Amino acid sequence: MCEATAHNNTGFGIMHVLKSAAAVLFFSAGMLLPGMVGNQLALAGEAPAQSAERPVLDLAFLIDTTGSMGGEIEMVKKKTKDLVAKLASGKPAPIVRVGLVAYRDRGDEYVTKVFPFSDNIDKVVKDITALNAAGGGDTPEAVNQGLHSALNDLEWTSNKKASKLLFLIGDAGPSVYTNDFNWETEAKSAISRGIQINTIGCDGLDSAGTTVFEKIAKLSDGKFETLAYRQEIVNSEGKKETLITSAGMRYKVRAGAESEWKAGAKDLAAKGLAEAAPAAPASLAKAGFSRSRAMRAASFEAGRAGVSYESMGPSVNRGDSNLDDLMLNAAKSKLKKDASIIYTK
């Protein structure tokens, strides 16, 4: 009995010493390597703040809201929420803030109208719902002042790691006024602040306007693209055909490739999925007007009335374009490059 008691006491003493030693070692590890212990504990709770930081995208639209731009304005209003949802599906999911600057020209109801950045997309969509196409009428618009407003009146994030992307969307080049802002200076200012400008030429943009849009994109490390507009017709043989109009040219999409039309005329033609259709008759050009000016005048009246117009034979529906795909692909590309965000579709 005494031997058993002595044996148990001895065992208890040994276990007590071992536990004490383990406690001392754990405490010492915590003192010497606090990060290790802290990280282990973090596994059971929230991740450290630095690993929880999400990428940020400031996404802004600078859009011409004169009379010819009705179709494109409606698409921005309708597709913004879906665009943000698709961008937010990336891994890791970015925080997307959206802002918008509408511009017209001097003498219109307004020259610029600013809708501040917000990550509340429902609020953004509600705010821009009232946007409509009106005013304008002549070819140049207040592109210079619009650019300056988008870069300075919108409060871009100061986060140096954030992605910053501005879409300039219009169908006319800049007006020239005394003491006006300068698009070249504005574009250089943008890239110095990490803001990339992608320019999108809409139907009716003439060669001079195209040149300016191309240079703005190049100066700000962006990309210039022209919209493609879809028309579905029935040909003389009674068969349905899909036509796309882009940069004043009309293309016929090959049978079986109709669903790929949003890739744009240039891409489809390069892949052999679209071919140039016959040019429009010379009678389209009105007396005293160049062909591009005649097209823009027709486009303006159609946009204001909310209908299609006959620019290349079959009607051009400016409400059915690939604007949503161009913006989505550009924004995804920006986030992949800047923040290594992965998109599975």
C-alpha cells in the first residue's frame, strides 16, 4: 500500500514537471516568436488585416450626352449594375467604385454634370437614370472640358495600389474654344496620376475625332476601340443575316458565327467570320457635306428620335452595340494586370 502510494506520487510529480516545462516553452515561444503564435491563433479567427485587404477599382464613365447618343446612354444606364457584378466575381473580389461625368457643349443645358464615385451601385444607377440625350447638333462637343472635369471633379482614390480606369465614350471630337482645357494636357495628367483612359468611338465619329480619341488613349496607356452595331435583316433570298456596322463600314457575319458579333468587326474579319459588305451609295452624301458629316447628321436625328437610321443601307440600331462587352473586357484586363485578379468566365 505504501509502495503503491509512493509510486503514484512519483508519477504525479513527473507529470507536473513535464506540464510546467511545456508551459514555459510555449510562453517562451510566444515571447521570442510572437508572430508565430499570433498567426496560429489567427487560423481560428479572422485573417490579419493586411491579407484581408481587397483590391480597389475606380471605374468612371465620361459620356457625351448630346442628342445622337441616346442608344449608348441607355446601355450605360442598363448595364452598369451587371458590369459591376461581373467584375466583383473575380478572385479576390475587388471593391468597385463607379462615377460618371456627362458632357455636352457650350450653349446646351449644361456643359458637364458630375455623378460622384460610390460603391453603392444601386444608388449610382438611380442617380444616372435621369440622364438623357439632348442638345448638340453640330459635330464638335466639349471633350476638353469633359476630360478636365472627369479627372478633377471626381474624387479618385488616393490608394496607390488601386486600379483607375476612365472610359471616354462619344461620337464627336473636341470643340475649340479660346482659353479652353486641352485634351493632350489632360491625358498626360491622367497617366501621371495612374488613371488609364480607354476611348470608345461611337457611330458618326469622323476621322478628325478618331485621331484625337486614338491619341488620348495612347497618351494615357489606354486603348481606342470603335463600337460595333448589330442589324438583323432578311436578304433577297428570304434568309436571315446579321450585319455589323463599325467605323463607317458594314460587315456581314458568316452563318454560324452570329453569337460572336460582340467581338467586333475587326476581330471577326481577322478570324474569317465576317466580310465587308457593299459600300453605301454615293447619294448618301448630301450636297455640300462630306459623307461622314451626312452620316453624323442622320445619326443625330435618329438618336434624338430614338429610332434607327439608314447609314449603310440597312438601319443602324444604336441601342444594340457591343459597348457592354468592350467595357467589361477592358476592366477585367486592367484588374488582372494590376491586382492579379482571376476570372473564370
